[in-house]
Amino acid sequence: MIGRSRFVSVGAVAGLLALAACGTGGPADDTGRRLTIAVVDNGDLDRLREVSTAFTDAHPGVTLEWVREGENELRETVSTDVGTSGGRFDVVTIGTYEAEVWSGRKLLTPLTGMPEGFSPDAFIPTVREALSHEAQMLAAPFYAESSFTMYRTDLFEKAGLTMPERPTWEFINGAAATLGKPGDVDGICLRGKPG
């Protein structure tokens, strides 16, 4: 059964497995049941919704209600709901930030008793670790993102800069200031949407 003060999180390749784990034992027990699922507004989550038919086929009495918002809006909506114990959502997509913060507060349901075939070892180790607390997975990645630094070697060479193997933010900031020429070259370009 789904507790309203804790969440099953789906940021998840095993998203449907997490949904299936929420089942109450079969279609007879599910009549009139609604699961409200908060997801980030992107194409990856379109696929989750598409494959969720496997769950609804196995649980015909369950209705899935999808709440879809932009990343910043979703973070605010879900955080407010969690902070006020509103209980609006049964399943939410979260990022590694929420996984870390909420795990210490016992707001996430550990992924135990999962269906056969679910294995935490199937996930990229750094992603699995970011979604775990005390060696227990609390969310299963549906997709993962990463960031990386690209730079123009010709501009670095001309400015006498050498990119270290593991650059710090201080180095990146200094290099951007050195390379930036107002009206000519921008020293850096970062992700365009705050948050």
C-alpha cells in the first residue's frame, strides 16, 4: 500500500517496476484506485507514460493521473507537497539532489521486494550510488544526465592556458575571464535555464 507521507520515486528505468511494487495484490483490490504521478516535462517521461500501459493492463481498476511540469516548477510543487505533508502525489520523479536530501529524512520508500529481474547492479554505479542511502536504493533511474566541459583548444593555446585533467570551478571561472572579450568572444556558455 502507498503511504502518503513517503514516496515511491520514479526517476526510473524501473519506473514501472516501482509502480508495480505499489500494487495491492491484483485487479480485485484495485477497483477505483488512483495513483497520482508527478513527472518532469520532457520527452524521456513520455516513454514512461507510454510503457505504463503494462501496469494498467495488469491493474485495470487503477487510474494513473499524470501531473507534468517543467523542472523548476516540479521541484517547487513536489517540495511544497512534501514539506507540508500534502499527500498529493503517490509517485514522483526526482533528481539526485532530492534523493540525497530526502533520504536522510526518510521520505523515500526503499526499493525492496521488487519484482524478479530488478537488480540495482544493472544501473551505472555512480547513478545507483547517487540514488541510494546507506547502501539501499531509494529511486531507480529512468534516464540519467551528466555534464561535461568543452573548450576551444585554439583559444586556450592563444591565451597560454592549459586545461587540467580535473579542472576546478575556480579554474573554469578564471579561464572564462581570460578568454572573454566583450563584443567579440564570450568566455563561457552555461546551461541556459536556471535551476
